Amino acid sequence: MGVLTLGTIILVVVLMQVGAAARARLLRKDEERLVALVDRYERTAAASARHEEVAAGELADVRTRLDAIERLLREVE
């Protein structure tokens, strides 16, 4: 009877440890996915900032050219 009880206790402890290890593996995978997602977000944000700077520069150039065209048209009138 004692051997059966001891065997049951050992089996329960082993199953608990296997479950804990499986949960730890899943948490590690989730953490790795989150780190990858943050890295992807940071790269996307940096690319967006670069595109925004380029667009702002091009818009400033267009405004300068539009002002020049308006001055030219006023002189022609």
C-alpha cells in the first residue's frame, strides 16, 4: 500500500513538473514573438519617420515652386 501511495505521489509530482515546463516553453515562445513584433514595429516606425521627412521636403519644394509660379503669373498680369 505504501509503495502505491509513494508511486502516486511521484507520478503527480512528475506530471506537475512536465506541465510547468510546457507552460514555461509556451511563455518563452510568446515572449520571443513579442520581441520580434516590437522589433518589427520599431523598424516600421523608423521607416515611416524617414518617409515623413522625405514627404515634408518634397512638399516644401512644391510650395516654393508654386510661390514662384504665382509671382510669375502676377508679373505677367
